[in-house]
Amino acid sequence: MKKGLTVLLLVTVLLSFSLMGFGQTSFFDISKANPPKAIQSSDMTIFFIVKASENEFWQIVLDGAQKAANHFGVEFIHQEPTSESEVSRQVSILETAISTKPDAIVLAPTVADALVPGIERAMDSGIPVILIDSLANTDKYVSFLGSDNYTIGQRSADELAKALEEKNGSPSGKVAAITYMSGVGSLEARISGFLDRIEEAYPDIEVVSVRDAMGQVGNTINITLDLLTAYPDLDGLYANNQMTGDDMVRALDMQGRKDLAAVAVDASAQEIWGLENGYLDSVLVQQPWVMGYAGVAYAVMARNGVPLAKSVDTGILVITPESIASGEADAAINPFEYYKDW
């Protein structure tokens, strides 16, 4: 597909997102902006802040954002902490962004409260803020673009139940869940959705433990090994993001445990390897590349006062070994290659 047509189609989709949410439309008053008038996208500066540089998910988001910046001709600045545990660093980066007076800020807030003062200060000073992936505890933003994380948790429970039924003959048994860091809004919502769905729909599944990797890559390896020792009759595992999913696959590989039902979120190379080699049954993925691209597109539209939906669901996909083999999952599992010619 030619790039021009592809961009036109994607922008049409983005605008349709806005129109679908028109009943709950968010307007940014450009009279507060600096300068207080609509401007060409080629004259804009977009400051983009994600949660961490060490996570492939955020590298995919940034790749989509950079592609959008190229297409729209905006100056694109991005800064991010190394790890999601560096909340104070993200707060500092947001302060830096505000001080440079960009035309818009796109932000993935790591925690719900700490970024609120900066978000509200940016909006009050005439800088539109687009939130992606996770919400903050404020209504002072233009649009939120992200997957419904509670639904991700619910769908994860359904996929784990399906895997348990395939392996054990019924959706039953003892399972454990692992989160990457308590207090992260998106991850808390996934755990809540997972636990609520198990309770309401699967009475024969017992959640024996919910563990926290405390924001440290590598911790989930030891957590998984500990769970396998503490619960020798464990039937299933759920990892609610990439870092926990990667480490869970490594631990299961170390133990040669392909007998467990296992589900993870966010499709990294390690998780895809786990799917292909029998350590995972399914992976639930967001669309981070589209999220990054849309973040920049919405920032451009927000800066010029285009009416936008307050909340846009960027969707969830379920990847299985079958969808990998058929090629249906190509855009999700290798977005760098899939979108390289856009």
C-alpha cells in the first residue's frame, strides 16, 4: 500500500474515533495556547513521554510516534526514564517538557497520582495533553488513547480458563497471577479484571497467589520458581505485562514446564518464543504502534482545536500459536517490520 494512501486511511480512522466519541467530545481552547492561534503541523513541537526505555513495548510506541511525526512534519522530542520504577524521573521529565513550551505533550503516566500536578499545569498553561496507555487521577487532559485494561484482565481470565480446559478437561484448578508493579493504573486494572472475572465466571478456579515483581526486571523469574515450589499442584499462571511475561517464560523454560496453562500480556520476542515452544497458550496484546502514531496525530489535532473523543479504545488482540503460523498476527508481533515502509 502506498504511504500516502495508508496515511490518509489512518487519519480517517483517527477522525472517525473522534466522531464516534462526539457525544463526549473534548475541546482544547486554543486561545490559551502559545501562540493563541491554529498553526501548521510543520511548525509544531510535540513532546512525547513514555514509561521506560528498557521495555520493548515502549520502543514500539515510540516507533509509531516517530513515524507519525515524520508524516505530519512536526518536531518530535521524546524523553523517558530507564525503568518504570523511576516515577520521580518521569515527573521531572514532565516538568522539563512544560518548561520548553511545546505545542502539545503526549504522556503515558506510570502512576495515577504523581503526574497529576504536571498534567494540570500543562493544560492550564495552554499546552494540550494527550494521555496514552494509562490514565491519571485528573480530568484535565484532552484525550486518552489506550486499551481497556480492565477488559484485558477479564479476557486474560477467559483465555486462562480455556487453556485449563484444554489441558485438564475443565476450567478448574489452582492459578497464580504476577504483576510488574503495584500502583500502576493499567496493571492494577488488569489484575482487578482478572480476579473479578475468575470470581464471577469460573467457580472451580482458585487464585492461590497474586505476586508483585516490584518494578524490577528479573524478579518474576524467582517469583515463578517460588510459586512452582510453594504450589506443586499449580495448574496455571498469568503475567499481566511484558516484563513479567518474559521472565515467566524464562522460568518455565528453566524448569521445562510446558504442562501449565499460561497466559501473558504484550507480545515481546520472548513471549512469542514461549508461544511457539509450548510455554504459553496465548498472549493478549494491545496495539502500541497504533497508540504511538495516534498519540501524535491527536496532539496535532488537539493543538488546533479539533473536537476529539475524551476516550478512545485502541483495541485488544489475542495471539495464539495458530495465529502466528497463519500470519494473522504479523502486525502485532513484528510491528517494526510490518510498518517500516509507511
